[in-house]
Amino acid sequence: MKRRAIAVTVIALLALAAVAGGVAWRRRQKAAQSTATPSYRPVPVSRGTLSRSISATGNLSAAGQIDVYPEKTGIVEAVLVDTGRDVKAGDVLLRLVQDQIDVQQASSNVRQREEELKSAQDMLGRIRDLHGRGAATDKELKSAESGVVQAQDSLQAARLKLDSLVTHSGDGLIRSPIDGVVTAVRAVVGGSVSPSAAVVTMVDPSDVVLKVTVDENDIGVVQAGQKASITLDAVDGLSLVGTVSAVGKVGETKSGIVVFNVDIGIDDPEPSVRPGMSAEAEITVERVDNAVIVPISALEGRMGRYAVQVRSADGSIEPRSVEVGMKTSTAAEIISGLSAGEVVVVASGRASSSGNSTRRNSQTGMPGFSMPGMDGGGPGGMPRM
């Protein structure tokens, strides 16, 4: 009985020791993992183009509309187009005929003014003759001269009135000034039209602009002249190039967000591009060509100064100060301190954020190295690769 009790006790102690040993082993494993030297990957310093862009959506719109006015006043005999019709430059849009009553009145007015001018000229002749003989005063002579001038002005006005009316068939043709699309017709058969009111409105579908809105946080980097890549929802695979032509100065609130209007002209629109289509633009707000580029994760920044870890030909790694220019969320331009073809090291597994949103670029660096020429840096020991 006593031997059995001793055996049970021994077994229990052995089991307890095994559990304790397992726990200790796991702790050692975790400690070893936490103190293990991190791994790094080499990244060649490259040369290329670095750019930042912002996204904006909107709709295509005709850059401008053209109102067609008749050259003469007349009665609409025929309307030869309707809304949505494609027309060519020179096509007849409307045909007018003369308003006989207006023409008769204008013609009569011209004849009357001609008679008045003749009478005024005859009067001036008599007054001059009398003035030469001293039988008429200077005042009378000036009055006669003024009468002739007034009669001449009245006749000119009467003739212009008659000339503004359709008097024969050739006067009554209203033609399209451009190749375009009719968007509105404001004349009806039998109605009277005049040069003071447009009868047809047109747009040139090849001259379109993309109107988008840009968030207030991004509008500060958008400027006229910047290039944009444009895609259309309705046309798969079509990519257009545009140029920012106007940037709004006054914001407006939409859905609780302050936005600014931006116009982007389409540089070379395709025939399939039509006003009203929805589109998305990537506006390039900053671009550097032929730049020396490193991953953004290779940078360590402190107090406006930057350094990278450079791997030498013999495999050694040392920190080096660099001057940084443009930065995106994934890469940075090196102005000085590095050359294309050199190799920097980046901690393996470090994530580089992606995306094109401006003014939201992160600055990440390499852990565990000191900034050259700065106190307070971390340990400089990097593993040989």
C-alpha cells in the first residue's frame, strides 16, 4: 500500500515536471523569435517617372453652344430641322418668306424719305443763293444745312429697315454655320422672326469638356494646364487625354462635403464621345521625369532629414543621408545622395501603401538604424546580406 502511494506520487511529480518543461520551452521559443534578427530585401535604385494624381468624376458637356440668328426679318415658311438632328455647315435650317405688309410699309417709307431729302436739298440751294446776295441770314443757312443732314439720316434709316426684311427668296435661307447637332429650335411655321432673337441653338460634339468636382482637401494642388487621363463608363477600353482648363474659385457644399468645380478639356475626342456621358479623370498634379527613385519604405525621416540603408558591393550595409524631393504613397524621388544602380535595403514584409490620393502620403522608414550626423538614432547594426 505504501509502495503504491509512493509510485503515484512519483508519477504525479514527473507529469508536473513535463508540463513545466513544456511551458519553459515555449517561452524560450517566443523569446528567440522576438529577438531574432529581422530579414531584409535588396531593392535596386531605379530611374524613371514619378507622378501623383487625384481622381474626380463628372459628366461630359459641350464646350459651348452656338445660337443661330436670322440675318433678316421675315415669316417662317419651313423648319427643316428638329432637336437632335446632325447637320453640316451650310445646311439650310429654316426658310423664310417676306412679310408683304412690312415690305410695303418699308418701301413706302424709303420713297417718302427720298422725297423729303430732295425737298431739303432744294431748300438749301435757294437759301445759299439768297445768302450770297445778302438776302438770307447765317442762321437761316445753318438751319437749311441741318435740314439736309437730318433728311439724309432719315433716308439711311429707312433703307436699313427695308434691307433688314426678306424681300426675295435668296434672303430667306438660314444656314448652319458649323458641323454640329441641333439642341433647340425656337421658330414655328408662320411665325415672324428677326435678327434680335435666335431661331436655332447648336453644339459642336467634337468640342467637349469634362466637368468634375474636386474635394476641398485636394483643390489646392489642381491648376490649369495639368494633364488628365479620362475613362468613360459607357465606352470600355477607351482612354482619353485632357487638360485642366478652369479651376473654380468658390466652393459649394454637396452632401455635406465642400467641393470645387473643375473643367477638363478633351484634347482629341473620339467620335463615340458625346455630351452627357459620365467619366472619371485622373488629374496628374505633380510629375517628375527621369527621377532617381526608391521605395518610400526605404526612407527614415527625422526633423526634415532623411537616410537610407545602402548595401555595398561587398555586402556590407551602412546608412547614408539623402535629399528627398517628390514623394508618393509608394515611392520617393532622391535629389542627391544616391545614384541609379545602387542598392538599398528594405525590411521584408513591410507593407507599402498604395493609391493615388494626394496629400495623404505616408513617410515610413527602416527600423533599427541611425540617422547619419544625428544623435538619438537607433542601433546601427544591420545584418550582412
